[in-house]
Amino acid sequence: MSEEKKKKDVKPEGDSVIKGVYQTYRAEFRKIVWPSRETLIKHTMTVIAVSIMFGIYIALTDGAFGWLFGRFVDLVG
């Protein structure tokens, strides 16, 4: 086995493990492409608008089913 292979097989211990994990996280964070302020605002507004639309849809559907259920109970009972 070559000397380089032996070095790769040795696992770091203690602080060197923490340092390695920290360096890995730091390297990954450097790869992140953060959105511009304008893009962030536009996407946030889109999420808010879609959430409001779904909320209205769910409220209307719930109200309709509640009304139908009430009519059914009056019919049966």
C-alpha cells in the first residue's frame, strides 16, 4: 500500500473532525447563489397571493359543504 493511501485511510479525531465538518459547510455555503432583493420581493408577493387564493378557495369549499351538510341533516332529520 502506498504512503498516500495509508494517509487517506486514517480518520481524523477530535478537533480535526469538527474543523473538517466546518470547512465542508463553509464550502457548501459559498456555492449558494442568493437572490437579488427584487427577486426575493417578487417571489414573496407571489407566495402571499397564492396563499390568499387557496385560503379563499378552502373557505368557500368548506362553506359550501357545510351548507350542503346542513341541508342534508334538515332533510333526513
